[in-house]
Amino acid sequence: MSDPEAVGDDKVEVQVKGNKEIKLNETVKKGMELPEIKIPRDIADKLKISGFISFYTIKDNKKINLHFRAIIDESLKQPEVSLDLLKERFGQEEVKGYVYRTKSFQIALEPNKINSLLGLKIGDTFNGSIIGLKELKLKITGGSDNSGFPMRSDIMGGVKIKPLLSGPPGYRPKDEGVKARKIVRGNSITKDIAQINAIIVR
């Protein structure tokens, strides 16, 4: 999922504090829902946050990125996340790093939620509540099946065919004017589609 309005590299240095009242449910633990972060109003306004936010820090010379569902809390002076999450990922109750506006992230879907997307096609929109972001609308821009073959907006239905292509998705010619037959999927989501690309629409 990507946010077309997230441009630039604005970030805010923060000390993220663990809050034992923010729970981690099973869907969050399985990566099927974004964990919650409570953020102060001034940070939300500065980064123009809408729905979600990312945090990164450096640990053992490695950059660690985490994506969160953002909740604005007027009473806070520093961000707060699940204490269990901080202890699990960092072994600490507070972590210093940076929050920034997320440009894109991936999230897995629970099996029972996949059925609600079947039959939709490239260009269609759906409610972000399926990934815990009910205030957002998402537009399908592409995807790929369980074998890695990409969807194309110009091929109708959920078929798997081998048309003559002159460009992406599905084929990137090295020379101009070259065409080739490549296996691709149609523009509709079926049970064979394993990954969907979407952007936020406002």
C-alpha cells in the first residue's frame, strides 16, 4: 500500500515510550494488522499524518523500521506504543528514533477478509477497514498471482494468458519496439491472486 501524498524526507526525532495498556492482539502479532501508536498533536500536524505512521531506529548497526496505525492523543508529549512490542523487538521500555510519514508498507490479510476483495478489479476502490484503517479509501493499482505473474489492467477478468506485450507490467524490453509473449493475469482479483498493490485516495 502506498501514499501518493507522502513526499520528501521529513522526520521528527522522538523517544517512544512503552504503554502496558496498549495491547497486541493476535492479528497484530501475525502481521495482519498494524500495531497502534499514540502520537502528540504537534507531531501529527507537522508530518500531516492521516491514519498511519512509521518509526525507525538503529540497533546493532542495522536500521529497524516499524509501521503503525496512528491515534492522535492531545495529552501526550511523546509517542507511546505497546510495552510488549518494545520489549519484544528491543528489550527496552523506551526507544529513541525517528517518526516519519509512511510512503508505503506491506500487510498480510486474514483469510476471512480476502473474500471481500474477490471480483474487484484494477481501478476499483475499497474501504481501508479491511486493514484496520477505516478512515481511508484504497484504490487497486495492480497485483500478482501466487506464481508471481502480474495483473494487467488491459486484460479483462481473472484469466491467465500469454499475450504479445511491448511493455510493463509483465515485460520490460531492452530495446525500443521489441515485443514478446509473456504470461500475465487479468485485471480481476481471484483466489489465485497473492499480492495486491493499492494507493490511498482522498
